[in-house]
Amino acid sequence: MIRVGRIASFLAAGLMLTGLTSHGGQPVQVQPIPLDIAADFGPLLCGGRLYVFSSSGRNQIMSPGDTAPDCDPVQIMPLMQPRCGPTGPLLADRDGNLWQMGKGMPVEVGRLQGPPSQLVALLPSQDGAVEVYADRIVFPETQTQTLPLKATSAMRLADGGFWVWNARSAARLNPRGRTLWTWTPKGEGPAPAVLADGLLLAGTSSGSLVALSDAEGKQRYRYRGGGQVVNPPWVTGKLVVYASLDHLVRALRIRSGQLAWQFRTDGRPSFGPYPVQAGLLFAEDPGRRLFILDPMSGREIWSWRVPEGAILKAPAVAGDQAAVLAWSDTPEPTLYRVTLPPKPSPPKAKAPHPSKASPSRTKTLHP
């Protein structure tokens, strides 16, 4: 049970947060949500509902219009971060059971095809889930393909294929799990990737973004950065945008690899880019800030700081909503539901007075 004092404190926080304005002057709605579980997985926005998960098995759900989340009556101890599937969250528990949430009570829909201790990723699909293990990939109809490396991470690509990697090597798989080619960069490890214009654009542990031919895996160009690339880049127009742990967000021209712009952040931009209506959303770790950049110019158009604590898990983002867990010195984190600003209107053509011009952290480069 949540103590009366704790409820009162959240009500007071809600009053203080209502009416916050964004960096660009757009209003933003912030709803602090009381939790009585030690959530240790990132939140999930799926099918209009907000889910919060705990390794203890006490999971909470919040539907639109609710003022506080309800505890799910079925205890499920997630094996890894749950993922949003076509009909709701899909997750595996520590015993190897597969669960489908989203409609009424959670339903046990099967079992993992391999040992839970070797599961690398659970990737939802229309037919169930693709299971990626250290040595193989298993499809819902139990078709299995052996991997050419010992995988520690995996993700799905835009064409339905897969990118699997470890600290030294990566492999490009087609939608049926067959290996197309492998890549072993010298002196650095592969990181998440994105497909665009016949190129696979892969980050590395040393901060480079490398363009590889998607047909054969040959390097086309490399842009050398600083800190590790920890999230998949995002393609918008003729640019690929990515964040690295050297406190920079960069945009490269896809075909040439030339730097179009870069933006220096307050903290490490560990989460994002997430495409939202207003632009590209990022979150800092350790830090307290969400911010949105215009993808074409790199200009910051919105930002918000959690009142206390630090963002230590990836936010959940869907439509104009973001859910953020922030940890402080309390046993339970604080969950904030943030309504993001709409797409900004085109600026009016008005030259600023020289004395009123403000400095910018964005550096735009022209070829």
C-alpha cells in the first residue's frame, strides 16, 4: 500500500509540474505517477497502455484515463526487457515461459525453444517471437539457423532481416536468418545499425559510424567520432542521425559521410534518437534531461528536466507520449508521463537584432 504522505507528495508534485513550458515555448503536460514497486526494467508504452516491470514479478499497468497504475494479478518475473508486439507486450520469464499481455489477464503462449540463460534477444513478430540465442536464431515455426558467431546482442532491420553482434564481430542475416556476410572491424567492436539507400550504417564501440554495402559488407566510408555508439541511428531525409557517449549528437550525409551538423549535450545522450512529432527525442544518462532536436538543422527545439533523480533506463516513447523512470534516494523510482510538444510551425522570416542573438550549441557544416 502507498502511504497517505507519499500520495500527498505526488499530488503536490503534480500541481508543481502542471503548466511547465518547453524550450521553444510550447506547453507540455507532465504527470507524476506513484509506484510502489522497485521497477528495474524500462517502462513500456504499448497499445495505449503504460507498463512498468519488476524482477520481483510485481508488474503494474496503467490504462488511458487512470490516475494510478494497478498491479497485475499474475506474477511474471521477466528474463529481460519486455518488448511491444502486435497485440501487446511479449515477454519471457526466468523459467522459460512466454507470456502475452495486453488483453485482460496475461496469457502463457508457449515456451522458449532454447535455454533461458543463452537467450540474447526476443524480437516480436506477427506470428509470435523470433528467439536469438548465442549460437542460433529460432523462428516461431521452430525453423532454426546457426549463427556464424557467438552473439551477445541482436536487432531487427527495416527489411525484416537481422543484425547480430558481439564485442568483436557482427553478422548480417536475411529475414529467414541466413547469413549474408560478417564484419570484424579492427580494434573496435560493432554496435547497433540502420539500413538506408543500400547501406548498412553501423556504430562502433570507439564512436565511429561505418557505412557498409548491404549487398556484400564492404566498407564505403567511416566517420571517426569519440564515444561509443549505444543506440541504432535514425535516417531522416538524406541524413543519418546518431548519438555517442562523447556528449555529441551528429548528422551525416548518407551518401558521402560528410558531417552536416553536430550538437553538444549536457550529459551523455545514452537514449535515442526516437522519432516524435516535433523532431528527434533524446535522453541523457546519467542526467535529468529529455530534449528534442530538429533533424534537419540540429537545433534544440524543446527540453525538460525531471525535478529530481536521474534517468537510468531507456524512456518509453509512443506517439506524443514519453514515460520516464527517474531514480533518487528512495526505494521506488518516480515515473513521469510526459506529453511531448507537437510539430513546430514554420518560423517567421524575421532577422534577429544583433544584440539579441543567443549562442547555439549546434554547429552546422556545409560541404
